[in-house]
Amino acid sequence: MTDIGKDIERPLGQAVRPPRAAGKLSGGAIMATVAVLVVAGISGAIALREKPFRKPQEVAVSTPKVTAAAEPAAAPPALAPAAPKPEAPVKSGGPQIIHVQTEEGDGPPKAAMVIRDPSTVGQNLKVAHIPDKALIEASETGPLPVRAADGRRPFDVYARPWSGGRGARVAIVIGGLSVSQTGTQAAIAKLPAEVTLAFAPQGNSIGRWMQAARQSGHEIVMQVPLEPFDYPKVNPGRNTLTVAASADENLKSLHWALSRTTNYTGVMNYMGARFSADAAAMEPFIAELGKRGLAYIDDGSSARSLAPDLALKDGVPFIAGDMAIDAVQDRGEILKKLDSLEATARAKGTAVGIGSAFDLTVDTVSSWVVEAKKRGIEIVPISAVAIDPQKG
């Protein structure tokens, strides 16, 4: 009855709503909750995982520019990076540290250090047999060595590379090449590449032998016949420079010898005790070498030679021989001289030995060099022991 009374009191048009069951959710609410959870899960996964589809942030790295690399895209003139340049000139004789300017950015320029390999000093041996046209002057007798327009000297360009170290160093010059064809071939083939070879201008096929020697790694020099005492009874050969000849006549003879081949670093006397002691004869000779950028190697046979002082005066790289190694053609005697060279090098730092292309000399020197290297002696080209006034 109570329910009937309540129905009478309820306003018309309002039906009775059934009571809501406790603990139940509608389908829409469930779907909405699931959607929210799915979106939140996906967002979290994206936030926590790596972003392979995003371009990684670029890191600017300042590196020295290399001339062989591809050129960068064009930039406004004011912002164009400056090419790297050494802060100080490079000097030979040991490892060098070169400070290189890097590309300019938003901040101040930075610097990098490059260690220079001193063994790169000298001509690339792969092209050592090819004359540098800039170092050649045409003449009636053949190509003459000359300084290049940019100041480069044959002495520098044709020098064989060496370590640049400051240990005990021995330079050996073997002369008389091109006189005997078989002897020349044997010397080039047997002698270690560090041994310097000297060519006699009276020989044959000097151009061909020069190429073979340079391709084998040897530095070479040209021998020039100078007047000895008792000349002409003792005769060095064709076109000998003499005390009695005029300066022009001697220069003509010198040019003949110089034109016999190319790619050599200097000139070495053949005999010449009288000529080298005469100032009037020696001065124009040494001055001509300085003009052409050549070194002078004095074989050390005459204590009266004026070459050291004249070379210093005319800016000529100078080397004096310490001893002849094969005046006596005996293997034991030659080995004694070579051992004496080693002792001198250990005491003074350097030593220079002069020999001739005799079969016995070539064989003895070849075997001694191998053993000397094992004892810590460096065999160097003749240019490596020169006193060079132009390099201070």
C-alpha cells in the first residue's frame, strides 16, 4: 500500500527509474578509460625510445684544411675560411712541429700541430731520375744546372732523403763511375742506396747511368778534373781546369763537365792539388758553383786547398773528405779505413770517406755498410753532412 500511495503523489509523466546496480561501469566509460591508457602507453614508449626518424644533432669539428680534399661549398667572402699556413719556416735536420691555423668559426681560431717527417727532405725517389726543367739551362754542350726562378737549388732538389737524426753518421762517395761500363753497372747494383756515386765526365752513357743510379736511390755528384802538381805529366783527363788558363777558359771547361748529365747535387774534384791552392784559379770556379746552386766536395787530398774559405764566402755548401778508403787495394786495409771512419763519426758526429769504383772497393763497402748499420751507424748521402752557409 505504501508504494501505491507514493505513485499517486508522483507528478504525472515521470516513470519510476530502476535502482543502479552497485560496482558496475557503463560500456562508454570502459572504452574511454582504455583509450586513455593506450594513448599514454604509446606516448611513453615514444618518449623513452631512440628517435631514428629524427636527424641527429650535428657536432661542429674544427680540423685543418687539406689541399687534396674536396673544396667546401662557396661561402660569403667575409666568412671564407683561411688556408692553413705554417707559423715558422721548416728547417731540416730533425722532427719538426708545425702549427697550422684551422678554419675560423664563431669563436677565436684554433691551432693544430703536425709532426713533419724529416725523411721527406729531398727528392721523391720515384721521380729522382727525371730532371727538373726549372733547374736546367740550355747550352751548346748540353744541359747546365742552375738555380730555379723561385730560388731552389739542385743541391736541395736532388738530395737523397735521410732520417734527419743526430747520431753517428758516415757519408761515403765512390767515384769514377761511367769509365767502365761493367764496373758502373756493378757499383750501382751492389752498393747500398745510401752511398753517394760520383761520375767522371770523360765516361760514356752518363745520362743512362745517372738514371739507373737515381732510380736505385743513390745521390750523385759530378767529378771535375783540376790541375795537379806535375801536370801534364800527371793528367786528370780531357778539359782539365788549369792555373795557366784564363777564367773564361776554365769556366768553359767546367761547363763541359757540368753538362754531361743532370740531377746531381754538387761537384767533387778529381786531383787538383795545384789548382785548389791557387786563389786566382779557384775563386771564379767556386763562385760559379754558388751561382748555380751546387755543393763542392773536396776529397781531402790537399791540405792547401782554399775551398773551405771560398765556399763560405760564395754561399756554396761544402764537404771535406776525412780520408781515402782504398788507396791500398786490399780488403783488410779498406776495412781498417772504414772502421776508422766509424770511430771518427762516433767522436765528431760525422765522417766522410772517398773511394773509387774498383770491384774490391765496391764489395768491401757493401758488406761493411750492412754491419755498420747494425752497430747504430747511419749511412747518409753526401748532402746530409754539408756545411751550408745559406742555412746558417
